[in-house]
Amino acid sequence: MSLEIVILAAGKGTRMRSEVPKVLHDLGGQPLLWHVLNCAWQLAPDVVHVVYGHGGDAVPAAFPDAPVDWIHQSPQHGTGHALRLALPRVRAARVLVMYGDVPLIRPDTLRALCNGDKALNILTATFTDPFGYGRILRDTDGVPVGIVEDKDASPEQLKSKDINTGFLAASTAALNRWLDHIDNDNRQGEYYLTDVVAVAVAEGASLGDVQAQDPSEALGVNSKRELVDMERRLQRRRVQALLEDGVVVRDAARLDIRGECIVGTDCVLDINVVLEGRVELGDRVHVGANTIVRDSVIESDCVIHANCVIEGARVGPGARVGPFARLRPETVVGRDARIGNFVEIKKSTLGTGSKANHLAYVGDSTVGRHVNIGAGVITCNYDGANKHQTIIGDEAFIGSNSQLVAPVTVGARATIGAGSTISSDAPPDALTLSRSKQRTVRGWQRPLKKPASK
């Protein structure tokens, strides 16, 4: 049976106390709504409709390339009103309703809901603290027969921890019919989608439920406090997936994955590691403490020592980076290369076995194989207006505290004497240096401070 999904994402989120639309608040490196969309797409529906409202065009603008049918709800008159706006756009026989602020819902849970054989299928969950949630009413056989809102429930009904999540699946025709019978006779003057349950039961329609195995799937985000709690839940889920893949995580509470992480075998992630965007780790990669890796590929047998920042880079097999190193976008580090402490590499390629072990800056450069870059070396790539290239040939030796003023080429096996400023090409197989002759001034007196006046 054909399926379309409607995601309700128009709420203001007053308790967030923010001008940012609630569904655009960040969770694990992506907006809340991104997580819901990602789950929806895994169900392969014909169309995904998103009803948005608060924040106006900021919501669709955050997903410019998403295959989504955007529906603007203005003004917002409740979830029932939102679905009523969406249903005229639905052509499929069956509809699944989701929520843009419930980010941990799993595709398998929703597949079970969509496959329910009742006229109306709802998703339920068991909460330790169900305060504020509508309770499921069941008959003596345990079959759901209705929902009572928390504020309307009797003391006996409030003892139940069996709650309604709001997710539901039903035929498009039935939902259209039921929505015609709900009203806004309540304190908020809104049309509540949950009211269709009572309408369906009154009509004699069969009601079925699917129980969420993990209650956190059904949790929504309504405040910054709940957002922080949701972040920890998401991170625990992501860490659990890494552990199941065989990754060694030194402390599960001190690892943040803010995007997609693809890992090989026998990787080790130390404490306070942050992985952002799309990160690929090969086999036997070790990432040291307090390191940030963003949108990068770290190939097999690499060691990233503590306190490094790696962004938009590719680190070749067996390379060693850090501690306290920074690899900026478009950096490629070759096999078995060494990038040491307080070294910054930007938009450069370092060949196999090359070394920059400490206190160096390499920018807009192509560095060959087995090059040694000494301490304090700088490629002067920026003239105040434009960036220029430095080329260093294979097996060159760049002495400490040298400046290579781009554009410049250092030939293969060339040696640059320590303390040199190189502004013209240095030929291969030769020593090039630019030091002034050392001299000593006899009898020179160092300036002295004047004594303080009394």
C-alpha cells in the first residue's frame, strides 16, 4: 500500500526561550527536524510533507535540497489544523503522522506502526514519569479503546504509565473523515490531532497500538533542559553503535559524535573526542584525548595524539599527528608522515614520510616525499592580497627558523640553511642560505633601567 508521511513541525516552542524555531535547534550536529526527516526517508514513502509555521521560511531554508513538500501553517491552530492543511496534498492511500521535535524515533518502530492492521494505529510508550502525557485507556483484553488527557484523567487513570505519543497511521480517507468531527472547544482554542482517537472509537473503528521498545524514542523537546537531556540520550545511542562495531571508547560519557562516523576495526577513541560532520576512521586508528575531527578521513594505522584539531583533511596510512597540531581544510598528509606539536598545515599536501615535527606553518604548499621541515619554518603564502604556492621537492631539508616566501620552489634534495629567508627558487642538490655575516661588537653596553626616583 502506498504511503505518505506528514511531519508536524509548526510549533513555536515557547519554553525554548529562543528566536530560533524549535525544530532548528541543534542536536548531535544537526537540527532536530533533520533527525526526523532522516528517519522518515528510511521508510521510503512516496512523499514527505512537512507542516511548518513558527520562524517562517527559516525552516525550509535550512533544508534547501531536501525532497520535501513544504506546507506553511499560518496562523497555527493546533496539530489537527496542521494535518487538515496537509491532507489535501496527500495522494497515497495511507498516512503516517510524525513530529518534528521527536528526534530519536526509530524506523523499525514506525514500520511496525505502518504495518498495523487496524483502522487507526497509534504508537504508545511506557514512561517512568508520564506527567503531562495522555494515558491510554484499554479494555479488559488490553485493547486500546481511547485516550484521556493528563489534566482530565481520574486518580486511578493517572496511575497508568502507558502513554500516547501522538504518532499514528491510518488511511487517508479515514483521517479526512475523522478530522471533520473534531473541534476547538478547549482552553487554547486549538484543534488537537489526538481528538481523532475518540472520534474513531465513537465511529466503531478498530484501534490498535504499537509499543515503543525504547521509551526515549517518544520523547519530544520543549525546553533547553530537555534538549540537553536529549543530546546525552543521542550520544549514548551513537556510542553504543560504535561499541557494537568493536571500537574502544575510553569513556562513553566523554565522546561526542555530531554527524556520521564510519569506523574500521580496532579503533580507539580517548576521552573528550569530538567527531563532527562526516568522519571516516580506518582500521586501528587511535584518536587521543581532547581532539576534534571534522569532515575528515583518517586512514588505517594512524595515531592522532592529544589536543589536535583536524578539519577537512585526509591523513594517510601510518601517519602521526600531534599533540597540539592543527590540520585545516584541503590538507593531505601522506603515508607515514609526521606532524608534530604546534604545527599548522593548511591547503597543502605532504608526501610519504615527510616530517614537520614542531612549531611550523605550511600553507598552500606541495611538499614532496621524505622532506624534513625544521622548527620555526614558515611558508609565507599571503602577500596581503593573494595566496601563493610553495613547492618543496623530494628529500629536501628545510632548516629551522626559515621563511619560504611564496611563490617559490625548493628543488629535490636541496638544503635550506637554518635562519634563511628564501624568496627565489632554491636549486636541487645544493645548499641555499641567506644569513648576514656574524659579527661581535666589543665594548657594547646593554641599556640599563634608570633607578626609580625616591
